[in-house]
Amino acid sequence: MVSGTDFKYRYLSKDGIQALKDFQYNGADNSLIYKYILSPLAGFLVDNATPSTIAPNAITLFGFSFMIISFMLMASHCPTLDHCGPQNNEIPSYIFLFNGVATLVYQTLDNMDGKQARKTGSSSPLGLLFDHGLDAWNVIVGTVNTLCILAIAPNDFFCLAAVSFSTAAAFYVATWEEYHTHKMLLPIINGPTEGVLVTAALSFTSWWKGRQFWHEFGLYDGLYEFVEPFLPMAVKSFVEEHLVTGMANKDLLCVFLAVMAVREVAAKILFVVRKYGLKSLTGLIPLSSLMIMSVLILRTNPQVFFENQRTSLLLFGVIFVEMTTGLMLDHMTRSKFDPFRTTLVPIFILYSILDLKLLSADQISLYMMICTCGISSYMILKTKITIAEICNCLGIFVFDIVTPHPNNKKTQ
């Protein structure tokens, strides 16, 4: 381990290093389910079933490994969204059961890591960044899995956008708000608690009822029958005219998801703009660019997505993780966030290629695969270097809270 002035920092400045040393997390989860059920459960498991020698980051990574296994199971049986259709009876239902269990395990262990850190006195900015970084990855893993769970067809653009963009936008905007306010205050109903529980419930429903359930109309019919007596005649006429056949369960769910995401995102944006001015909106440029370019690419040549479904979703995902973790790190180091991300360049190039029809379909697929692998490799290298720099400046190890670090003066 290199220590002292011999260590070369690439991502942390002198001011950033000092900010990390002075960093104090300020956050709270106001969910009643978290307060009265999930938090006590996590505390019980930490106090009674977790050795004090286990690092909090190891708990976080172990929980995320369940989601990775689930993602691989889904990919093996549903390599494309076409394979996930409700008419495909060859898909084993246990993969949805496993995803539901994996989601709950991930949530529980994610709640445990902070309590383990406080129990062992090993809380650090690295733990927060590691935790939130894996949460960002889980947004993408969970999104792809949810598309399979709901049997969303690749040409069902509304549901595809609702599932893909809603969770990512809510997560990024929450991080952007924290960057400005230096607080992470989750409302009484929020994604990390109720949202994760709903995702698990969707998995269990697909395991129990089958994916065809999401293409039925029972939820809409029951909901409309309940609210019909309270609706004005104009609303009834509109519904009867434009929704003659009703709305499939998946469509109703996606409408609800989109409305909730828009409400949450709009509320956070208005709050930050009112307090910090219009200049704060520059932090939303990366996500806005990614979403807009994704839509433009899909409109220019939908076949690109149809032929490269998982590659497209993973490319979108790894770029999302890069910009989100970059925003997190800048928040913790009190650094200025650069909204112009180099990882977005391949997306702009792809759009130009499609618009000008410069490459064949096979060449475009190869280009997208190279971009996905290249950005993923860059993210792995950047993550490794960043973790090493934080460990060196704070005098800690990422997965070891027992061995004294050479730079930790408290242990010397």
C-alpha cells in the first residue's frame, strides 16, 4: 500500500480529499414501513446474526450478488423481450420467484450495511458511495428484470419507456437534489422502500399467476367499477369512448409508475430551482441528453433496438451509472459537477450514424457492443481507482474492518 505523498491521485483533488475527511451523511427514510418493519428487522439481524468482523461493504456486495444471479437467470431464459412474451410456456416460473426473493434479500442487506457500520464504528464516505453506487447498478438490473417479469413487448414503447425511464429519472434527480442540498430525505412513500417491495410483489405475481396476468384486464375493470360512481359524466363519456376495451394490467401499472415518477421528479426540480436558481438545472443535462437521444434513436430506426435489446438496455444503463456515481462523488467531495459527460459521446455518434445511414445493421450491432464493453471497462477501472484513492486518503480498506490501515493514525 502506497501512503503519504507518494500516492498519485487521479480523481480526488486536495480540496476533495479534505471534503471526504470532513464529510457527514445527512439523511433519513420517513417511510412507515421502513421505520416499523424493515429497520427493526435489519437491526435485529445485525445485532444477533452478523459478526462484528464483517465489513459493511461486504454485506452490500453480497446482497447485490443475488440481483446479479437473478439477472443472469433472466438473461439465460429471456435473452430478448420477445422470448419473455406471455405465450412462451417454456420459461420456468422459478426465475420470477427467485427474483422476488433476491429483491427482498438485497433490500434487507442494503438496510443492514449502515447499521453494521455504526455497530462496528466503521462508517465512512466510501461506504455511502459504495452503497449508492450499487443502488445505481441495481436500478438497471432491476429495470431489465422487470421488463421480463411484466412480459413487455419490444414494440410496446410506452411501457418500455415507463419502466426504463421512471426509476432511472427518479434515482438520478434524487441524487441531483442531494448534490445541492447535501441531504437525502426520503418521503413517507419512496422507491428504496415501497418501490422495492412493489417490484418484489410483481415478481411473486408472475411466479404465482403467470406473466399472462399482466396482459389481462382485471385490475382496470375492478378499479373502474370502484371509482365509476364518483366520476363526472364527462369523464365517463371519455373513458367509454377512448378505452372501449379497457386497459391491460401492465398498462395500468405503467401509467401509475409514470405518473408517480413525474410527480416526484417535478417536485424535486421545483424545490431545487426555487432554492438554488436556474443554474442548478445544468446538472440535469446528462440524464436529459441520454433520455432524449434514446428516444430519437428509437424513432429514427426502431430496428436497432429490436435487434440489440439487451445491448441497448445495458448501454443505456452503464452510461446512467457513470453519470450518477459521478454526481455522487462530486457531492461528497464538494466538487463542481461537469454536466458534459464523455460517455454520452457514443450515443450522439450512434444517432448520427443512423440518421446518415452510414453503417449496415451488423456494423451497428458491433458498434453498440464495442461501446457497451468499452464504457463498462472504463467504469470498472474508474471504480477501482476511485476506491483505492478514497481508501488511501481515509486510511481504510474496502472489505476489511479488522486489519489496521497504514494511513489510519487512529490505529497507530
